Amino acid sequence: MLQTLLTGFGAFGRVVSNPTERLVRHFEADPEAAKGHDLTCCVLPVSFQCAPDLLRAQIEIGGRGGRPFDVILMLGVASGSPHWRVERLGRNADAPLTDADGFTPPARAIVADAPNTLSVTLPTEPQFAAIAALGLPAAFSDTAGAYLCNHALFTTLHHLKTTGHPARAGFLHVPADEETFAPGITTAPQFPFAQHVAALHAVLAALRQQTQP
Ligand code: PCA
């Protein structure tokens, strides 16, 4: 059984209901949903000040019985995306974009004296293939944006690297679903939440095959 940390984000900006929060809650409520994974589920606030600390704390606490995580799969909504985006890189750069706390970070490196990019350590091809096999649009991505998702991804990859923690970490950006925005305010692509659930099922199954400890 893999010890797996599954994270999503809460609401921010025009995203009144983040599908990744609902996905994490959905899988948390049904422990059988992710066969082969002992899931620890965590919904993060869209907060530059809180999210990285919460992630680091959860990684140090570990999964069931304090066992170290084998897999860290982070989810975020890419609200204008027509694809499920399998992220390949975290970038060491913030942009002055305001978070849900009203905080705006300066445009600068996230971690001074760290590399410009860090590669995710979960295998990406099986995630892509799992989503595509459902007939859903999947894409690889070399930028997780310049907002909280990238910030959380980069700080987590950096933390794992500098502490020598064995967990493998990755990030999946999902498109909007029918509840993401208030009605009528956007023409962004939207997919039924049931497809989000199916995609995450498939990705977790693929990761189980690829990452047995
Ligand atoms: N998406 C945002 C932050 C939280 C989320 O779900 C992003 O792509 O950075």
C-alpha cells in the first residue's frame, strides 16, 4: 500500500468552488476509491503564507501511523484550460498576483540560490496516458503558471530535495467543472465533475502501478 498525500486548493478569485477541493473531499469520503493508496487528503488555502507551511508540516507528519509518504499528488484548477495538464516543472518565480488572503507577493525568486526549475519526481507519462485513455483531453505542461500552484509545487519539490525525503511528487492541473464559476460569468471550457473523478481514479491507478515502494 502506498502512503499517498493528495492535495487540492480552496476558492480564489472567480473560482467560487474549486473542483480540486471537491475531488479531494470525494476521495477522502470513500477510502475504497483509490485502491492501493492509503490516502491522506488535504485542502490547502490559496495563501502564499499558509500553503507551503501546511504542506511541509503534513510531509513531516507523514501518512497513516506517521509512515513517510511515497507519493505526493497535488491538484489545482487551471480555470481557462481545455486540458488536464500534467505538470513537468516547478519554476522558481513568483509573480505579483494577489492570493485569497489579499496578499500580493513580489515578482522574484521563491527560494534564493535555488535552481530556476525543478522537475517533478512522479512519472508523468502514465498520468497523461491514463487520462487520454478515458477519451479526455490531456497535455504535458512545462509551466504550472506563476501563482499558488506553481509556488506550492516548487516549494514542495525544493523541500523534498533539500531534506532528502523519498516521496515522489507531481502536480495535475484540472480544467473547470460546472460549479467552478458563478453562473454565466465565463466561457471557459467546463467538464462534468464525474469526469474529474474518473480522471483522478485513472491517474491514481496508473501511479500505483508505477510507484510501488
Ligand atoms: N489554481 C491556482 C491556485 C489554486 C488553484 O486551484 C493556480 O493554478 O495557481
